[in-house]
Amino acid sequence: MKTNVGGLDRKFRWVVGTSLLVLGWKKRGWLRWASWTLGANFLTTAATTKCLINQKLGINTFPDSKAGLSLNSNPTIQESSEESFPASDAPAWTMGR
């Protein structure tokens, strides 16, 4: 499963999960267990940044690392770099010769 929880969604899950666990301590019976189960689910998805429901619904709030800034974002620079690669190798280092 790919990571699909990030940004504000992840922070929301931390806050809600923690709140539900605290709320569970104050309740009794089935409401306590329901609160703990939901809280643990929110905290788990926030910690692992993976959510099955988000995957099934096609929701992805995780920032894509490939869509961010790249060192070679200029195509001209990238092409020049690829063409000059063999010539840009450093010379071999020899000790004392």
C-alpha cells in the first residue's frame, strides 16, 4: 500500500485520535471501546501515513516527492549534464604516485 496520508490530514488524525483516546478514559461500556478503537485507528493511520479507506476512495493527501522541486528541473541543464557525463568523471586517485 502506498502512503496516502499527509499534511493537514495527518495532523487532524493525530489530534482526533489522541482526543478519542482521552475521551475513552472518561466513558464506560461500549462507548469506551468504540472511542479507543477509533482513536487507535486514527493514530495508526497518522503514524504509518497509510489509510485503506483513502486508498479505496482514491484520496491522496501525501505530498508527492517527485512533484516537488528537483535539482535538474531545467531540461537544457539536464540534457547537457547527461551528454557530458563520461567527461565529468573524477580522475583516479593514486597514493604517492
